[in-house]
Amino acid sequence: MISLAQLWLPILLSAVFVFFASSLFNMLLKFWHMADYKGFSNEDEVRAAIRQGASQPGMYSLPYCTPERMKDPAMHEKFKEGPIAHIMVRPSGPMNILPYLAQWFVFCVLVSLGCALLGSLVLARGADHHQVFHVFAIAALLGHCSGSFTNAIWWGHPRVSAAKYIVDGIVYAVIIAATFSWLWPA
């Protein structure tokens, strides 16, 4: 059996490689995900309405509905007339991308760590590189793609947007699998 300590290098390298690949996707291929987001034609009015409601950072739903209120015909009418929205409000202030990048890198390390944990349980030292690649690709695919399905199902993310994030996840899975296959202990 292989210990996680023996896999520290592929864990970190695969996380770094995925981090840089995602940076390339988002910096060089700006068209790839930017089309997923739209602005309101009346953005200033929407911003003013949210500020007027004194909304603290958090997740909000329109219309807001509890199971008890779902029986109310007025609630049914709100859903019928729309809009139906999930809105995330973040703290006000200048945009600082560094905390998000740090969290993304930690997530990349955690996915690679989870893959390494699985790989160390099912693969032996000197395992065939194709077998290593397949085990890690499947594990990484689950780690990097599962959230896209959840977001499409429960949060209404457009299917096209979810599909693009799944393509990203496939690329990340290949990177992780190739890294572990390359550095798997002989």
C-alpha cells in the first residue's frame, strides 16, 4: 500500500497544474465563461432595490417561499408572474480576487488529495500507468464536475453553462490523472 506522504509531490503538482489551466481558461479564453453571465438592463435600479432592502451578504430567493407558504395561492401567483431568481449578495467593497484564488487553490489541493487517498487504497506500488490514469481520471472527474450538475438542477444554472464547467472538469481530470500516472511510485 502507498501512503499519502509518498504522494505529496503529485498532489501538489497536480493542484498547481489545474490552478494554472483554470487561469488560462479564464484569462485567455474569456469568451468561454463570460457569455454565461448577463447584466440587468436596469442594473442601477436593481442595485438600489437590494440596498434599500438592507440585504446582508447571503443567498436570497425570489420569490422567497417556505413549505408552509407554498400552499398559499398568492405564492403560486408570484411564481407564475416571475421572475424566479437566486441571488447571492457578497460584502460591499472593492473586488479582491486573491481570497477567491487562494480558496480555489485549496480546493484543487483537496480534490488531488481525495484522488490520492482513493488511489492509495486501490492501486499498488508499480501499478500500470494506464490503470493509474483511469482511477485518477474518474476520481478527479467526480471532484471537479459533480457541482456543475447540482448547480444546474437546484440553482437553475443554464445547461450550457454547466456543460462548459463539465468540460473544464474533464480537462482538470486529465491533468490530475496524467500527473499521478507520471509520478506514481514504481
